[in-house]
Amino acid sequence: MSASHRNRTPALFLPYLAVPPADTLTLLTSTLSCTCNWLTARFIGAALQSDDFPGSVVLVSWLHDTSFWRGEIQRATGIDAFRSSSNFTFLDCLSDAPTPPQSSVLAETQKRIFQAIGSASADRKVLLILDTPTLLFSLAPETISSDLNRMLLALRDHERMHSTILALPSDLPYVSAATPNADHVPTPLETAHAGFTMQQVHLARLVLGCRELDTGAARDVSGVLRITKGGGWDDGGDDGNGEQQLAEELKEGQWRYLIGRDGSVKIVE
Amino acid sequence: MAFRKRNITLGSPRGGAPPADDASRFSQAPGTRSSPLTSHTTTSTGTASLDGLLGGHGGLILGSSILISEHGTTDYAGALLRYYAAEGILQGHIVHVVGMGEGWVRELPGVAEARYQKTEDTAPGEEPDLAAQERMKIAWRYERLGQAGERALPDRSLGALSSQTPNAKQEIPFCHTFDLTKRLVAPSPPEINHISIAAASSEPFLLILSNITQRLASAAKGTVHRLVMPALLSPALYPPHCASPEHVVRFLHGLRALLRQYPSQLTAMLTLPLILYPRNTALVRTLETLADGVLEVTPFPHQSEESQSTGDAKSAKQERPQGLVKVLKLPLATDRGEGGAGAGNSIGEDLAFTLSRRRFAIAEFSLPPVEGDQEAQKEAGKVTAKDVWSAVALNRLSAVHSCTGRECRIAIYPKNYVAEDHTCPQPITGRLGPVIRTAHMTGEWTRFGSARPFATNLNIRLELDRDTPGSKQQLLREAGQLQALHELLVRCPHLSLTKVVFCMLRQLPRAAPRIERLARSVLDVAEWVGLGLQQTVDFEVVVEIRQYFELFLEEARAYREATWTVRHAED
């Protein structure tokens, strides 16, 4: 990891932003005014710079295009992922989204992602990053949460998959349908979102959530990062100190952070 | 060689490229200028104060969109849209108008006369504001210093621009001042693309999108386009099936792609009536996610009549806010995760707008003197705190009402003014139907200093009314109340709750553990659901021994509960 990267990310966050272990799911959540793109960019940077992870990265984004991610990854880690490294593949589902006349948007999307994984050079494991796949609930008509979950499981089951990172918006309207309320009948969109989000929380190893300050925005705080262990956290149990040390490093917690204009992140005490 | 002309590349990268093409690539399109912060190019929204709020870029970044959502049935957002369209016409941009006839374009506001532009703060026939003059003389350079030592942004006002670059098209300013009573006279025949909404079509949005795409593809390189979409999803314009996610979300997704495809040519401004599509639905949140900037406009519920009738109120005429403006998302800054931090990022600021004949101004809003304070009120003659609170209270009430579906009463107290002199202002109460019999909520506004200016919290207090530690039935009923409150927390993003106090008056202490357990279990549920929630909630169980309460009751009668809670907390 280069010195510039270290300077741009607090040392405290680095263990969380390292390449996740094999066969795990990491969930990043965001809100409308507190996006988690800075986390996504750092995960990508960590994977591309890591010596321990020889695999490649496939980024699928429904919300941002090439130039945004190029800039973001560069600002976060100082590397131009699109130019310098051959082990980075970007699938742009914003500019080139499958449209309904095609047999099934979901199946088409899945096919393209598989192609992207396949196009990454052979015998390499793949870190798959999905940015806001929940837009598929609207873009692919009549998709329900289990459809998307099934697609995700199929992707995660791919033989060359190392691990998956999922970035989702989790504003209140997206998750409120998870609690029963007799007075408000959730729309299909809300049901799908809430169902999918809850499923992923239970499957995820770590959940990194960005949200606003509870008291509103502030001049010197960009947001709050809350890191919790998800339902997929494996305690490891008996195999020695390594696991324990990892668990020690990855403590749950909540930090206020500030993102500067230059893209650097600081922890605000 | 020292006097080589700028803007001409030395070595053409490709030998055959015609020089004219290169020149157009380097010179800026009319009505655009580069951002002082980034390498992006910006264009004006037609409202100078709105330009100043968009993340310090001094305008709307080309290739981005703004969604303005408005509460109620007023059309203030429409005024912003008109300025945006009129500005585009004056700058020679190609304006795409969706769903509005030619009449809408004919009625766009014209440019205000020059003398008003110069002294836009003052009404005609008045002396220019003395305070403004004074400020210019003495403290002009200190204005650049932001608060807390933060580096202020370069001055991007009209004057600064035109004085710095005298040779660059000085007759056309970056942002015009418009007069709503005038009609726009375009310097040249405006290029306007009227896009009608094909109500009979099964995919009206698709037609709109393909229309714009075609126009963009066929237009000359370097032309700047503006997309104007008034009242998105309004049933007056759009057929009902448009409101389903697969239509409208797909449209905005496609529009976002189009904006990214033409990052130096296209901007868009859309308005959304929140009365039809409330913000706490997943659909609207998705639309907001797909827009680059989101503004929420909350007009005050009533224009107080006295201000319009009294002729003496000079100050009232000048600065009488008509509603609140909230910036929820900023182009670029939000995608980069900056939040409200950083100079020029206006997320979370308390802003109010004033729409007068000649301008739409958005300025920082500070709470005016409280209602009970007669003298200060007379002096100020401005909008009173009551207006603000009642506006906010009504919004909260309708939010609470729509979420719980239950009738409730909410009282909002200005905490600041419940001070040592033991006077309590009348709470602003709104009421919808019968009061909940067993529990009522008392809201309370607090304001924080330092790092979080103008943050407002609504503290909700739930009071359980019984004298004795309860039977099973009572406990069940209380559990129901807690559950209702919990649902409210989950469902109401409008309420920024920070603390819930379960206050059990007249409660014997030995019931406390039970209630505490109850509250904890609610807390657990909230925590469990609360992944990524916008708020965390502290629960606190306060148990009062009866005799304390009796003692206090006499004294507290004048106070009302909210005050008492505050005092108690301080003790």
C-alpha cells in the first residue's frame, strides 16, 4: 500500500477496508446525502495494490459512469485503475443498461456480469463489487427481492469468485417495510428493497454504514461510519491467535469522519 | 513569441484536425464558466443565490441535474424553473421544455432593468442600504474569511467576474436578474424544443428521452442544452401509469446516463410535487438518488396578512421569508461523500427563500424573536417564530399522522425562551382529531451551538399514566404505546429524534425494572432494524417517586411538561 494511500485513509479504517476473506459478502450502506463511494473506491484500491490478493476486481455500477469512478479511485488511492491495471474491469450499467424489450433485464444483466468476470484474465480470483444493484427493482419490471438475491447467489457461486462487496442505499423508506405496520401498506418497491437489504445483512460478514449526523449536517463532519458484524460473521472459534487478532482488529464501532475536498478522510473526535 | 495568442494549441495532436474545431474546444460556450474548485464547467440556474448554494462551484455543473421538490400546493419551485429556462434562452442555450405549451415560454420573466440589478437589495425609490455601503467600505476583505478559520471561496459574484475579465463578453452576465412582471425578450429567436407528453402512449417517458437524445446527437458540438421538467408525475400532465417505478425510475436513470454522456453540454432541472409523492416513499427516494442535486422547498403555511397591509414595515417588505429551503443533496460533493462539510456545501443549513417581483433569493435563515416577546416583535416586524414553528409543526404533524394513522397532538416549545424568568410561551399546537387518550407527545425544539449550527431536534416524550404498578393488561397497553412510538421512529425520517424519555409520573419505583426491560426490548428492535438508519435513538427511563412529583406539581403547573423535563434534566 503506497504512502499516499495511507495518508488519505485513517490507519484505523485500513483493516476494515482490506480485501475481504474468500467467500464472504461485505455490505456498504449509504443514505441520500451520505454516500459510501469513498469506501468502495478504497476497497478497489486496496485490492489492486494488495500483494496478498493476486486476483482482479470487477466493478458493476448502476449509478456512476467510468469518469466518476476513475476520478474517485484516483482521489482515494492515487492510482488510475482504468489505465494502469489490467486486472480491473468496469461494467457500466448506467450508460449501457439493458432495456425491457430484451428478454429479461435481470438475466441479461447476469449474463453481462458473468462475461465481465470471464474477461478478467484467467486463473485469477475475482473481487466483485456491485454499486446499487437495487435499481434493478425498478429497471427490471416486476423483480422481487428473491429474484435479485438469487442472481447474487448465482454470482457468488461462480467458481472464480473470491468475495463480493455490495453497496446499497439504506434510507429509511428502503428498510421501513421490514417492520410491520398496519397503517401503511408498503409498495412493492419498498417490500423488495427491505427484503433484499435484510437478507444481505444476514449474509454479510461486515456491514459498513454511512449516514448523516443525527443532529443534522455540520461544517466539520461529513458523516458517521458505523461498522458492525453482519449475520455472516464467522467467529473462527478455535483456530488460534490469528483469528482472535483479526477479531480484535475488526471491532465494531462508530466514527465520525470528514472527507476533504482533496478526497482525504479524517476521523473527527 | 512572448506575445503568442492564448487559446491556440501549439502542436495539433492530430495533423488533420481543423483549427476551428480546436478553438471551439478551448473557448467556453456562452453562459458557462469554470468552477473555482474543480475542473468542471458550470452554468447559471438563473437565480444568483441558488448558484451560490451548489457546493461552492458558483453554478450548476454541466452534466448534472437538480430535483426541486415542494411541499403543499404552491408553485415556488416553478419560479426557479422559469428563471432557469429564461437564463438559458438569454445565453443562447437550447432549452427543452417537457409538457408545457408555447404559452409557458411566452410568459417567462424578462430581464430586470439595470438600475435594479445594481442595487438589487433595495426597493425602487429607496436609498441604497446604508449597512451594505458601510460593509463595503470597512469589512469587505474580512468577508472572505469563513467561519472557524476555514478558507473561504473566491468571490464569484457578478461584479467580481465582470471586473476581472473585461474582455470576455462583458455585455452578457453569467446570471441575469429577472422581473416576474416583465416578459422575456430574447435577443435572437430562441431555440426551444417543446416536448409534449404522449399520454396515450404506453411509454411516454421513453419518447421524451429519445426526443432529447436525438436533439443532442444532431446539435452542433459545443452547444449547451437545458432540460426543463415542471411538475414531474403530476396527474395533470402525465398519465397515471407513469408513476410506476419501471417508468419514472427508468426515465431518470436514462436521463442520468444522458447527462453523463454529454458532460459538457446538458443540464436538467425538475420539480416534483411532494403533496402527491411524499418523501418517505421508496419511489421518491430513488428519484432523489438518481438526481445530482436535491432541494426541498417548504413554504410557510400562511402569509401573515398584517405584513402586506401595513405600509410602514420597511424591513418586513425587504426580508420576509416565504418558506424554508433545505438542500438534501449536492452535485458532485454528495457523490464524493463530503456531506455538509467543506466551504460552500450547504447541506443542513437553515435557508429561507424570499420571492419578490424581481428576485428569488435564498438566504440563511435565523429564528426571529419569539411570539410572546411583544417588544422585540414590534421592533422586528418580521416573520415571527410562530410562523416558522407552525410551518414546521404542521409538516411534522402531517408526517406523524400519515405514519401512525392515528390522531395525535403535538406541541412545539421553543426551548431557548423557556429561560430563568419562569415564563413559558404558549406552545404552538396543532391538532388532528381526538387526542390520544393514554399518551401524548410533546415536541421540543432545541438548537445546538458550535459544530452544528441550527440543528433542530424534536424530542418526543412518552408519558404513561397510571398510579400503581400495573396489571398485565396495563403492561400490554404500554407495550402497545411503546410499539407505536417505535413505529413512528422507524417511519418518520422527518423527525430527527435524538432522545426518547419514557417518563413515568406517579410511578412507584419497583415497577421501574419492568418498564426498563420493556424499553430495552424496543431499543433492541430499533437497533436490529436500525442498520443504516439515519438516526440512533437513546432511550431513557425516568421514574419519579410520587412525593417528588406532588411537590413539583404546583410549581410545574405553569410550565407544562416539556419545560419540566428540561428542568429536571438539568437538576
